[in-house]
Amino acid sequence: MGCIVFVTIYLNIKGGLMIMDMRKSWSVLSLAICFTLVFSVLATMSYAKTKEEINASVNAAMDRFKKDVKGGTEYLKGAKAVLVMPNITKAGFVLGGKYGQGALLVGGKTNGYYSLAEGSVGWQIGAMKYDMVILFMTDEAMKKFRTSEGWEAGVDAEVTIIDAGADVSVETLRSQHPVAGFMFDQKGLMGGLSVKGAKFSKITPD
């Protein structure tokens, strides 16, 4: 009788372990599938671009920024440097990611080209595109970005996101928010987005 009870308990435990192992396997497989889907979308929508293509996209994004963002022209005049990341692709299916390519403008001229990459985990599904403009309002903030090997928002500097409806002066940005970010599409400034965790790396396009 004791042996029967022992064998029953053992089988139950073993069966439970097998179920747990199967659940873990399915979890890993599901994450792998999600990652593959997200990577495929980003790879398809955000291929490597040439300097001419990036420049054209940057110029178009700058025009939209001046037109659609209240005070946009004044913000640009007050900034020491402007990082323009047009047509950022954001895609997610449990695992998410963002990718884009753009340029840093100093004195209105291209100072270098950069890529943006960010990964995230959490409930998310779908894909979207938008433009991002990051203003470096002080020489110190600009220098730190330019000399960094891989500048990460939220780590190397806090980026204050200016949402729709905000009325912030250039002086306020310079004194309180030396690095400010704007995310917008054809409808104007967007809300509810974050740049924290995004990593910007220098690239050398053809």
C-alpha cells in the first residue's frame, strides 16, 4: 500500500514537472515567434538608407516640425543642436521595438548620422510611424551626445517629452530641460510616447 501511494505521488510530481517544462517550452517558443515577427517588420520597414535618403527625410521632418509644432521655429533657433529622426518605425507583438535613422544638425548643417534602436517587453501589438526631434539646449548636453559611443535616453541624459498642448518657452527648456524631445506625425504632436531606453549610435551611410 505504501509503495502504491509513493508511486502515485511520484507520478503526479513527475507529471507536474513535465507540464511545467512544456509550459516553459511554449513560452520560449512564443517569445521567439514574437521576436521574429517584430524583427521582420522592423527589418522590412527600416532598411539601411543612403545619405541622400536620410537628408531628404530629415528636411521633410524639419518642415513638418516648423509647420505642425507650436513654437517649432523658435525652439530650433534656441537649440545648440537638433537630432532629427524621421519616420521612426515602432512595431510590437508582445515583444516590441523601434528603429530609425536620422541626422544631427548643428548650426543648421549636418554634423553626423545616427540610428535609433530600442526594444521592449509587454502587452503591445501593431505598428506605427512617426518623427522625432530632440533638442540639445546647452553646449554641455550637445557635447555629451556628440562624444558618446552609444547615447541612451534616460541613462546618459533625461529627455523631457513635450506633449500636445504644452506651452513651454525656449528659456524654460534651456534652464530646466536641457534635452527636450518632440514626437509627431501628420496630425501634430503625439502624446503617451516615451523615448526612455532608446539608444542612438553613430552610423556612416553610403
